[in-house]
Amino acid sequence: MPLLHKVKTEVFMEKKETTPRRAARRSYEERNKDKRKQTSGNFGTMIPRDLFDEINAFLAKHHITKVELIFKGYEALKAEYEKVDNKQ
């Protein structure tokens, strides 16, 4: 029985030609990267695709943004836990 070896292939994206506009954008992004990190955040979570699609469909149907979903979910959980904390 022959042995199969996996060959590691690397794929490199070719950078688009640098134009004055692209150079300006890259420069701007580099200068403002730290400021953006300080003013906003990203949870970077992964969920199963079927749940992701279900949530997106619900949000689209009711014209709700993902930011609004996170904010309202946070507010609801915070209120729920405040009730629990007050009972103790």
C-alpha cells in the first residue's frame, strides 16, 4: 500500500499595485491602529454556521444591527444578574 505524504503548499496573496490612494490609506491605517484599538473592541468569537445564519436572518427580518444585539443582550444579562446579586 503506497504511503501518501501531505505536501505543504503556501499561497501568497499578491499585493495590488501601490497607488497614491492606497499608500495614503496604508499610512493612515498604520498611524491610527493604536487609537482604533483603544476606542473599539472585537470579541472575535466563532459559532456554528447554522446558528450564525439563524441569528443573521432574525436580525435582518427585524432590522437589528449586530451592535444593537450585543448591547441589548448585555443590558438584559446585566439586569438579570443585578436581581440575583440583590437577593443575596
